[in-house]
Amino acid sequence: MDLSSTYVVQTYLLLVHNFYPYAEQQPNRGHFTKLYSFLRHPI
């Protein structure tokens, strides 16, 4: 991953964490977990 892509990912995760804290309590939390796990691993 180049620096710009990493920055975008970090910003995205930060926004999700800040503006959608209730997501973890939703039935589809598995989707967020999978997405987060996928983004944490460099391509």
C-alpha cells in the first residue's frame, strides 16, 4: 500500500469509529468486522 492509500484507510476507519459507534451493536456488525480485518492487512 502506498502512503495515500494508507491515509485514506486510516481516515475511513477513524470516521467510522467516530460517527458510527453504534455499528458494533447492529446485527450486521460482522460486515464491519470483516471489512476492518480486510483493511488492516496490506494488499
